[in-house]
Amino acid sequence: MPIYEYQCKACGHEMEKLQRMSDAPLTDCPACERAELRKKISAAGFRLKGGGWYETDFKTGGKKNLAGDAAKAGSGPAADKPAAS
């Protein structure tokens, strides 16, 4: 669930709220209790986890080709196939 930032147009109170994307935006300010709360536009923070394209983007030398290293080591899909006769 994303965290949304809100700011009250009446009193300037700022807050964050964890909400589902399908939830309606908040309108009532908890500080002044007026219906002047507006959603702010801000950059979302995120983290890429696990294996993927970004894993090899900034590596140098022998560490760069991780997929090729696995095939050379005898693991992975290439090692599981029977040899052709």
C-alpha cells in the first residue's frame, strides 16, 4: 500500500497516510477539522530486490556476466540437458 502525503489548505498541517490505491482521498484535517485537506504530489520511494537486470548494470570485470558464470560452473538449464549423441 502506498503512503500518501496531505496538506491542509486552511491551517497548513501536513501528514502522511497509508492507504489503498482504491481508497477515497481524505478531506477533513485532523488539526483544524475543516474539509481543506488536499493530496500532495510527491515522488514514490521504492527498492528493487532480487535478481534482475539492475544487478549487473554497475558491476565491472568478471562480476558483470552473472548468467554466463552460472552456465560455466555447470549449473542452470544448460547443465540439465542431456548431451546429444
